[in-house]
Amino acid sequence: MKLIDVQIHFKKIEILKKISLEIQGGEIVALLGANGAGKTSTLRTISGLIVPSAGSIQFEGQKINGANPRTIVKMGLAHCPEGRKVWPDMSVLENLEMGAYAWFQRKVVKSEIERIFDNFPILQERKNQLAGTLSGGEQQMLAIGRALMAKPKLLLLDEPSLGLSPLVVEKTFAVIKNIHRQGTTVFLVEQNLYLALKMAHRGYILETGRIVLAGDSKSLLSNSLVKKAYLGG
């Protein structure tokens, strides 16, 4: 996937300022930065929820900016939003089934749900429980599982560690690594720069709508500006 000089505006305010980035198949790429930098807006633009005012978004050689979000999902791109946003009055199983809405085939859905349960055993234990009664960590697992039900080639993850305890964050990142090992490319938005770069192959740092640094994870972790601004070094 490529973003080329993408801009978005809210009324007269420029939120993204000609950002360009690339994600190769098989990678984990992190988009990092403080609150308000434009990270979530970037993901919402990729998934078709925001139409950019300029620039191009390409997925598998096709221009997708302006495409219907359902079309984008069918192409193999799924978005796990910030704050989980599960349907609280539906069961775990019903939430997972909703993740397959773009291609629903009952027999295939059953096998996909079994695959999700292999990755998230706790969801199998809670499958008949209302999603709103799950813990924060369990809801995060459900949100990721629901996104995986779309059978994505590229998974967009928005702040998966948000609001979780350190132990649950560790488990969540272990699950993301496993999803990647199973063949899904991952684009990860995170404020926790250290954890994200320890897992990702490459990273981009976004500040007030502009990409100010990019590189492989090792070089970003050792960068003096990154250490000073984000790691307390």
C-alpha cells in the first residue's frame, strides 16, 4: 500500500499535510506520534471513512481513495478502530459474524470463527457473553478478531494498547506478532513508541500532520531526537 502526498482538511484546518508512506506485503509498519498528530485520521482515510482533499492512496496497484469502505474491505483491507467499538448488546459470536459482512458465507464463517478462537481462546470461552460485559483486554481481542473475520491482507490497528494494563498490553502485542506470522501485513498506529518499534520492521513518526522521521525500527529507537521527544532519553 502507498500513500502519496495525501492531504485531508476539516473545514479550513489541514489535518494531514502531504504525507507519503509505503507498506510492503509481509511487514509490520508502525505510525507513531502524540495525540492529535493525525494518526487516526490517516487510518480513517485509508479505510475510506475520510475522503482526502488531495493525493493518492494505492492498494495492490489500485487507487482506493474515494472508494466505498465496503469495497475497500472486500479488496482485503480491514480496520480495527481506536477504542475497540464492539457492539455491547451483541454476543461475542455475533460481533465476530458481523466482521464477515462483506463476504458472508455461513460455512466459511464457521471455519473462520474457529481460526479466531485458535488465536483468542478467551473469546471461545466467552462466545455467548454480551460484548459489553467483557473486560477491556477481552474487548480489544474481540475487536481484533472481528477485523480478522474480514480475511484481510492488510490489517490496520489503531492504538491497540490504549487503556490496557501492562500485562494485557504484552499479551495483545504477542497476539499481533502471531497474526503477522500467519501471513497478515500489519499497519500499527501507537503512542507507545518503544513497544511498537520493538515489534515493527519500520516506522514513521507523525507530528502535527507531517511525517518528520522514517526508517527501520532499530535506527529510530537509537535516534537521539526520538529518545529525547518520546523515550525520555
